[in-house]
Amino acid sequence: MISGTVEYALRALVEFGRSPAGETLLGRELAERTGIAKDYLAKILGTLRSAGMLSASPGIGGGYRLARAPEAIVLIELVRLFDGEQSLPKCLLHHERPCSDDDPCSAHALWGEVRAHYVSFLETTTIAAISQVAGEKHPAAGAARGARPDKEETRKDPR
């Protein structure tokens, strides 16, 4: 549902979100960490800088850093910045025309719920929220995925 460019911007911002506040990262270092081609990443970082999400310092000890707190950057900003409003989901069956309560398609009611949840997710989810290491914030996540219990829990009672 998001473009490759938005995905790459997210991956870069997540790296900044995982770094200590105010830490500066070099473009080449960020390219290695994210697996994004250096030249393409440079364009993305330039756009993020122009949008006020990153700041840059030239020279030795320079690089990029977040210009805003990761809690203050929501995902919808990236979607709008790189893909524009037109990239947000519209009518499921007729992309060429708006779908509304006045002129609904046959999927309008069901699709409207999905669309509303997706847009709400983008509007409320921050870089800080997705910068958490998997399982760090939600310890029960491992159990939900069928993770095995600790060795201590699997030992049989010797009685």
C-alpha cells in the first residue's frame, strides 16, 4: 500500500529512531544499515531534510540527525511527502471516480472500514512506535507467534 520510496524513508527514519537522541549518522553508514543504495538514499534524505524531519551537518563529525522527536513524526507525513494525497486508498472498484455515500460502489461500506483503519494507522503511528525492537515493547508477542517457553518452564517436575 506504500511505495518503495516511502518504505525506504521509513527504514531510514527507524534507524534514526533507534539511535540515541541527537546522534548523527553518515549517509554511507545509514545505507549499510538499511540496505538502501547510497545514491537513492541521498535523495530521500535530502527530501526529508527539506521537509524538516532531518537536519544535516557537513564536514568531519557531520551527517544527518532527526530534526524532530521520533514521537512527533507520523507515518502519513511520509506518504504525503513522497507519494502525495492521491496515493491514499480511494474507491476499491472505481479508482477513476470518488466513492462516496451519495454515489457508492458495491464495496463501499466494507472497503470504507478498511480504508478508515489504514488511514487512521498512518495518522496515529509514529516513527518512535515502529522504531521499537521487535518484542521489546510487547513481550507477549513471542508467545502469540508460537514461541517456545523458557527452558525453566519446560523442565519436568522431578517429583
